[in-house]
Amino acid sequence: MTTNIQSVHFDADKKLIDFAKDKTNKLTLFYDGLISSEIILRLDKSSNSENKVAEIKIHTKGQELFSKKQSASFEESIDLACEALKTQIKKYKEKVQETNLGMEELPS
């Protein structure tokens, strides 16, 4: 799966980029139909300490899955977004399998 990472209002270091890529690549363990991912890391302009935002968009063969999480660190935001995406991917996989099973049962 190809991964594109953008950092807005700051320069992400290699360690953070590698962390984000590793986390999103692990999502392929749940469904091998993931094509690519886009990760946007940005600093929110709020005055509180929880101003690190991670937006992750996963492209599949038939749908886009998206999660946006905000917390005190980018690593935590990425973790939370990937957990939300893991749930979405599992639901999407079940839906695709049900559709495929339904097509196999149709008489030809």
C-alpha cells in the first residue's frame, strides 16, 4: 500500500513519518484490498495542549475510509485514527464478503 504524508504548519521528522507509515501499513493485515493511504498531520490553532491532529484516508477498491483524531501528541492521534479505521475496515470487509457470497449463490 502506498502512503502519502503531509505535515501542515510544521516539518515532520523521519521518526514520526516512519511511525505513521508503519501504523497504516499494519491495517493491511485486516484487509488486503487497501490500495493507498493519505495522512495529513497538522497543528490546530487552539490554545489547549491537545492540538495535534491526524487525518487518515484509506482508499480501497470500492470506497474511501476516513478518520480524524486530535490529541496531545501526533503518535496518539495516529493510534486513535488507526483504531477507528481498523473498525471501519473490518465492517467494510464483512460487507464485501457478504456481497461476494450473494453473487456466488445466484443461478447462472
